[in-house]
Amino acid sequence: MKIAAVIAAGGRGRRMNSTLSKQFLMLKGRPILYYTLSTFESLEEIGEIILVVGPSDIFLAEQEVLIPYCFKKVKLVEGGRERQDSVYNGLRSCSPQTDIVVIHDGVRPFVTKTMIKNSIEAAVKYRAVGVGVPVKDTIKVVDKGLIINTPARSTLWAIQTPQTFEYNLILRAHEEARKSGFYGTDDTVLVERLGYPVRMIEGAYENIKITTPEDMIVAEAFMNMGYGDFKR
């Protein structure tokens, strides 16, 4: 079975108040993206890693991450206008023989090997898998400043990545979305649009997406506590 990973790392640093793309910001002396790639690179199950970055970050990715840290499995691909476009570019760059593809955010460095392996095993069985955590807060649906609904908290999960799929299924889901001009906020919703069920498995509350300066503080604390499966 051939398994590929698509790492979406095309985001900018607007909410981080940085001119540098957030995935290249330094965390404990190394770029955030290093930690994410390190975990995937160390997994024997992953045969290739497609790293998708913005056009202006191609050189930076090579010089600051891929070359100095000697990643062997990584293929660098240019991203598109939106995250969905970038993931699609990554999917098209996978080997045609790919059976399963793991899609992950480059700025979620605390993903674990167990989380990735569990998602792969579930995708082999169910074809489409999302990783997430049950929400801790009560969620309100608000319209024009008024609460109009309070969904049962027991049914609500916060979606994370990795999101793992049978390769042909997620490629078709992306192609159908492109045909209709639909843009979703993650990849599972594209499969949902096909009418195909997506299995949810539990991730971890530590599997944060680093997008703001406050997230950097939390990430440093997590590192001090020993979270993450990356090479330190």
C-alpha cells in the first residue's frame, strides 16, 4: 500500500503580525514547519511527503527547512490562491500509485505518530477520516446579535488535521468542488458534498494550529512539557 502525505504550508503571517510566513517562524530555535515534517518523515508508513508552499516561499522552504535538516521524502510543490487550491496541487503531485493520502496543516507541529497511524488505519477501513476533539464549551448559533439555537454539545467536535482519505476519493471530491466553484474550510466537507460519510476519530487538544502570537506562547509551553513526536 502506497501512502503519501500532503502538508499544506501556504499560509501567510497576517494574524501573526509578521512579514514572514508563519510556518517559518522560529519555535525553540527551529522553524515551525521543521517539527511537522520531522514527525511525518520518521514514519515508515509514509512513502512520500508533498510540501505545498506559496510561490514566494519556495526558496525559503528549500534554504531554511529542507536543505539544512536533510529531509529525504519531501517533494516541494507550489501552492495556489486558497488553501483548497494548494491541497489540490499537492494531490495532483502525488504518485499515481498512491492508495491513501494524509492531509495535514504545516503549522500543527504537535501531531503525533499515533494520531497519523490511527487515521491511516481508519481510512483503509472507512475511506474518509477526520481527526478532531469534542468541544469543551457550549456553542451558540447567533444571527444579527441574537442567539437562535444552542446545539447539543455532545454532538459537536472541533475538526483538526490530519484528515486522511482513499486517494481517488479525495481527488474526485476536489475536482467536483472545482467544477462547481465551491470552497470549503477543510477537506472533509468536500467528501461530504459527494454524499459520502466521513468517520471522525479523536485527536488531541494539544494538536493546535499556530496562527496567532498567543499560539506561539502555548506552543512553547507544550514543547517544554514534552509534547510532540518530532526530533528535538
